[in-house]
Amino acid sequence: MSRSDPSKEICRSAAACRVCGGGDLVRFLDLGELPLVNRYLSSPAAARDEPRFPLEIFFCRTCSMSQLGVVVDPRVLYAEYDYHSSVSKTFQAHCDAMAASLGAEFGSANQPFVVEIASNDGCLLTRFKERGCRVLGVEPARNLARLANAAGLPTLNEFWSGEIARRIRAEHGPARLVVATNVLAHVDDLRSFLRAVAGLLEPGGAFVFEVPYMVNFMNRAEFDTAYHEHLSYFLLRPLVRALRESGLALADAQEFEIHGGSIRVTARLSAAPSANVGRLLAWEEELGLHEEATYLRFARHVATLKEELVAFLGAIKGRGKRLAAYGASAKGNVLLNYCGIGRDLVDYVVDDTPAKQGKLYPGVHLPIVSRDRLRSDPPDYLLLLAWNFVDELLRNTSDYRARGGRYVVPIPSLRVL
């Protein structure tokens, strides 16, 4: 954490592995001291007291888990949250397909009880409710819980815990299905979280969760998906152990392209692993992802990508061209702050989330504006920060492209469209 930051009490070190409890951790990626990427600033004055924290990833030599070296107080991170799941049409379609698939598997005709952990604005819960399921969300962000409840989706404004799981079971009965998308990586006390899930499931029920897959993180150089909310970076091998030691058995794992490459894991109170599980475990072994040297090579590659991007954008600016960015995402914030890309190179950031517009991007303090700015003040090049939604972003800016606008896609390798 920065020496100038007075809020030391909101951050602590994480010296033990979150899965095996061991201390044989080696740092392989250091992205510097970064701000909290989803804490958008309301004014230049707010930028003066903006805290920064080390963003470093460590590899556990014992169990192959990867995790951040610090933990920021979740009450600081999630009390109010400007990421709204429903803004992305790509994610909406993903939720619709997920609810259809799981509804078919778990019998939505019988009105099963579905609980979603960190349910955000209810993007996924809505799809389950439409299929006749009884639903309940658990969401720590006050603003998002209010939105979901106002939309008719019953949502508890709470952090997930054993106490909350017992309360839900007592008031609503056991759950046929507990779901969590892009949540487990945010959890510090992994075992308590998983034990609480196990305690809520009915016999034959399942915990289905999605997490970014470390295979994709490494293969596609997705270093910008590392930020202070993402405490853990999962391979399947440490997940098997964490689930087993929390009373759950890993039954299946499937790959999906959402968020740059994720795995959907199904865990039950008792189950044998599917062929998919064996295939992915073998793939991790084949890629050398249980070897420290693989991670050190990755860090050198990330440093090279940074140099190439900064040099390219500097050359664009040197030719008198103007540059803006699209997608005031968390990953985009990491990219800009790690690479030192600010107002000297980028004029503004476009985002479609109304709650972000009119604010400043953390760290680099670029103004966040609506898509209208592309029509009134078009740049020559648009840096796509939410590269995982590149197809959607291209569709959203078809007018800009038709007028000769160009795009820079930074990840997994630099390209111009």
C-alpha cells in the first residue's frame, strides 16, 4: 500500500495459501500500486485522497493456487458497486443460456428453490424466475440489492456467510441450486464460504459457479483481469481440494468464453468427477501450470506487452492522431494504470453504464462519458478496454467505424481493426 495512504486499516497481507494453508508462495507478477478499480471518482477533489495498494500475484508451490498478496476490506469494495451485470447484452445472453441449461437439468417445472450469491442487479435471477423457479439473491452492494428488489427479485442485502445460509434454510428450506458467477475469486475465507453452500443444499442439489480460468489467464496474457477484488486465480486442481475439504465433490467442469475464458463448475454433496474434469486436469499438467518457471516466463511476457502497447500509442499520438477508449471496465483500469496511460495519450473513456458516466476513471482520472461523445467529438483511434466484449463493442460503435474510426485491441496481443 502506498506510504501516502492513510487508510492502512482497510488492507492486510495474505501470507498463507487460501487453499492448502501453506506459506511456500512465490511472487510472479507485480503490476505496481494500483487504485481500487471499481471506485469511480465523483470529482477531481476525490482523486487527491485516492488510496493505492500493491497488486501482486503469488503462486503456491504446494498446491498450484495463485492469489493476491493483499486483501482489501470487502466492505470498502462492495458497499456500493458501479458494475451492473445487465448492461452487457453478451452477459445477458450468457445468463439466459445458463438458466435454460440448469433449469432443464434441475427441473424448473417443479419450482426448485434457486439461491444466487452476489446476485448483482438480478441479471441471472431474472432468467430463473422467468422459468418458474423460486429465487432469492444475496447481494452485499446496497445500490444493486435495491435495484433487484425493486424489479421484484427478492434479494438480501448481505455478505454470504454460514449465518446467512442457516437463515435462508430456516425461512425458505434447502436449495436445489446455489449459483455464483464471478464470485468465488472475490472470496478470502474460501472454506467458510463453501461450507455455508454445502449446508444450504438439499440432497441431490448442486452448487454451480463460474470463475475465470487460470489456463486462459496464462495462455491469453489476461494480466489485466488481476485486481484487488480478484483475490484468487483458479486452476481446477486446487479447486478440487478446496471443495473436498469443505464437504463438496467436484462433479463437472465446462469451459465458456465469457469474460475472456471461464469454467463453469458443478459441485455436489456427493459425486464422481466427469470425463471433463479429468481432461482439464491433464491439460493443466501438460501446460506446465504446476511449475514455477511457467509463471516467471509469463511475467516477462506481460512486461513486453506493456512496452509494445505504450510505444504504439505514443507513435499514434506523435503522428497527431487522437485517441479515446471504450469500456470503463475494471480490467481496462488495470491496463491503463499498469502501463501509465493517462491524459497525455487518451482524451476520454466511453461507457454505457449510466452510473459511471460523469465520473473519473480511478488512478488515471480520465473522464467517463456516454457514447454520444463519439459522434460529437470522434477520435481517430478507440482503445477497447473491455476486450472480452469486443464483438458487442464493435456493434455498438458501427457509426463510428463507418466514418473511418479505427480500433486498438490490446489483449491477448496488440492488433488494430
